[in-house]
Amino acid sequence: MNISGLIHLFLVYIVWGSTYLAIRVAVQDGSGFPPMIMSATRVFAGCLILFGLVKFLKRKPIVVAQKELIILAISGLALWWGGSGLVAIAETTVASGYSALILSCTPIWAAIIEALIDRKKPAFLLVISLLIGLTGIAVLNWPSISSGAIGDLKGAFLLMFAGLSWGAGSIYQKRQSTISIPEVSSAYQQLFGGIGLLITSWILREPDINPTSGALWAWGYLIIFGSVIAFTSFVKALKLLPPNIVFTYAYVNPVIAVILGYIILDEPITRWTFGGATLVIIGVLGVFKDQKN
């Protein structure tokens, strides 16, 4: 196994798993950072850094054709506006580990979307994986469901839509022909996603920002480690390792997120957390097994 590839994969495990915690710190009550404006400024900064790296260090062109720009705009809005933006809104009220567990179902949604687009009957294993994943989400939310606190489920629905949007954006980009290097593609996606987030912040009339020092540190971490370093490591890991090894991040990230949330923010880990997490991860593993076959 390629050692360099494993190092990059390890970075993806840790950094992407920790971004849920950073988002929670940045947007939780009293942080002074409204979720949409926090997300918008984060991705704008990430896009500028990536453009700078490509232009001045790699000496590569950053201009892309109009057709490709449209592809990157659509996928960028789905990934960063519909995906990351909804996560930020959800994490104003729900725990970071919980968010990661719900979003770990994204490969399931993506597989279902692809089956619908191809008008292909989903494989039996895929259907079973979907049912197991949905059961896991139900278990995670059982305390709220059983008590009738339907309002507490708002975060779960937002996170499920975020996963659907992220999966749809990934599939759309995957099925289109682009020639730009990954750093340029990501920079444009973040640019368009940031525009969508900024407009949404204005529509929602979010208050002025007055972030605490902790929120600013979390914001900076999301820019440097989440938007730049982890993405680059993911791209390099895909080049150096088999895809089925790289995509193990989908069920390692939530484990990292739950542990960090428990240690740093005292987020509770209950029997519902264990039960729901186990079912969700089994469902995701089933999707990988189905795709491998």
C-alpha cells in the first residue's frame, strides 16, 4: 500500500471528521457568527487561497471555458450552498457528532439518485442498505420521536436534505466532462457556493457578525484545513490508493466527529447514539459492497 497515499487518507479521516466540531463551535448559540454568513466567508476565503496556490505556485491557468463554468456553478451550489449551508444551519441546534452520523448516509442517497437517473431498478442490497440507514436515523432520533418533540427533528431533516444536495452535486459533477485541475474546480465551486450563501444570508436578514475568539479560530480552521488541506489530500489519496479504500472516510469521519464532540463539547453519547451509529455505518458499508459488485 502506498505510504504517501495512506498519510493523505489519514488527514482526510481526521480533518473532515473534525470539521463538524469546528462548524458547531463557529455557529452555536452565542458564537456571534450567523450560519449563512459564516459559511459564505469561509468558502470565499478558501476559493481565494486555492486560486492563489494555482496561479502563483503551480503556475497553472485559472480561466475555464463557459460550459465548464456552468457545470462548476451548478455543482458548487449543490455542494456548498445546499450541502454545507444546511449543515451550518442545522448545527446551530444539534450536536456535531449527531450531524456527522446523519450525513454519513450521503453515499446511500447518492446511490439511490444514480439508480433513478439511470432508470435502473435498485439492487436488493442497495434497498436493504437504504432501509438499514433510515432505521439508524430513526434510532438516533428516537428520544425526540417517542417524546413527541417534533420540533427537535428539524435539524435531522435539514441534515438529510444537505446529504441529498451534496450527493446530487457530486453525481452531477461526476457525470460531466471537465478538464480543469481539481484545485481550480474546487475554487470555482466554492466561489459560486459562496455567492448563493451570501444571497441567502441577505434574504434571511441575518444579524451582523460579532464572532467570539473561539468562533474565529473555528472559522479559520474550516478555511485552511477543511477547504484547502483536506480537499488536496483527498484528491491525492484518490490518485495513490484504490477508490474503495479512500471512500472509507464516509464511515470513519462520523466516528471521529462523535469522539471529538464528546471530548471537547461534552456532547452526550447514549445507547441511541451507539445503536443508530451502528445501523447507519452498516447501511453505508452495504452501499460500498453493492457498488463494488
